[in-house]
Amino acid sequence: QAEGSQADGKAGAAGEAGSGRAGEKAPPRLAPAHLIRTVSLSVQVKDTSKALDAARTATENAGGYVGDERTSRDAEGHERTEVTLRVPVERYEDVLDELEGAGKLLRREAKAEDVTDQVVDVDSRVKSQRASVARVRELMDRATELDDVVTLEGELSTRQAELEALLARQAALKDRTSLATVTLSLSETPVKHVEKKEDEDPGFLDALAGGWDAFVTMLRWLAVALGAVLPFALVAALLALLWLRVVRPRLPRRPQAPSGQEPGAGD
């Protein structure tokens, strides 16, 4: 009997322990967060065209798409491209790693906006509005008076318009939370110019280059001077030709004295 009582006691204790574990509350499940992710990247690359093609490929392979794109050139001729990428949040980090690895990362700014409350609120309002539209339609099916039908049609139009607005907002939230927005700015690496040291003596090639520059400069100035004088020289030559061919032959000639008589011999 003692052994039986001990067994009963152990069984009772085990039952109490089991019931105690069953009575424990499981931790509450957290609702999935709805985040709007945006990131801005500035990357310096050797070739913006190739880097842009690689960014397009990475985005499309991840299931996203390419949005707006702007390309410009600075005073030195370097290209700068800014493009908007929409990437699924599941592949968001993978695509960012690939974009950052295309060159030298200059800037990264990421933001995450929690819109879970908005999503839950809009979903609830959509559900309620659909039920409201269904009730109005049921009333229209039962209505027999013309005035009632007209009134219910107006009410149905109003509630359907409200439902469509809620559905549009719901779709916009879904798009912004399911696809991250990446603004990628690509700029070309500036070419470094090698500066000559001041204490470095000029060599033969430097002297030759300097002499050639001086010679070309002299020829340029001579050409400029010749171009400035040439119009006046042409006018002077034309006037001289006119004098020799037209004016001079028409001038009266002075009489010549006889060869055997000197001036003043008759006196």
C-alpha cells in the first residue's frame, strides 16, 4: 500500500506539473512590420555607362525595375548619371552590396519608415467599406419604390468611390513596402594630372618643345601682322598700277633742249 501511495503521489505531482506547463501562456506573435525603405548611394566609377548597365542587370535579376534616369556632363567632360531603382525588399541588401562594389563608395544614406499602422488601418477600412457596399446592394435588390431606388443608387456611388480611393491607397502602400527605392548616383573618377616639380631641370625634349612653341607663336604673329597689312598693300599696289597705266601717260611732257645748245648760249 505504501508503494501504491508513493506511485499515486508521483503521478499526481506529474499531472500538476503538466497542467502547469499547459497553463503557461505562449509568447504573443508580433505582427509583421511594414517598412518603406529608401536609400541614396553615390559611387565613383571609371566608366559610368558600364556601371549603369551593371546596375540595370543587378536590379532586373533581383526582380526589380529601373525608373527615372538623368545623365549630365561637367565642365571637364566627365559624365554624371542618377538613376532610380526599385528593388524587392527580399533582395535589397544583395543588390546594395553589388552596387557599392562597382567602384568607390562616396556616400550612403538609408531610411526605413514604419507604416504598419497605416497598412492595418487601410486594410480594416477596405474590409468595412466592402461590407457597406454589399449592404447597400442588398437594399437595392429589395427596394420597390422608385424614390428608394434613386436614393440607394446615389449612396452606392458614394460608397464605391470611397472604396476605390481606399483600394488605391492600399495598392500604393503595398508597392512602397514591397519594393525598396534606391537612388544611385554614378560619377566618373577624375584624371590626375602629373605636375612637374619646380626644382626639376628642363631636358632636351623640354627645350625642343619650348622652342617649337616659340616658333609656332612667331609664325602666328607674323600671319596676324601680314593679315593686317595685306589690305593696305593691295590698295597701294592698285593705286600705283593706276598711276603708271592711266594717269602718267596723259601728263604733258616737258620740251627737251637741243643737244648742241646749252642753256644761256644766246646771250
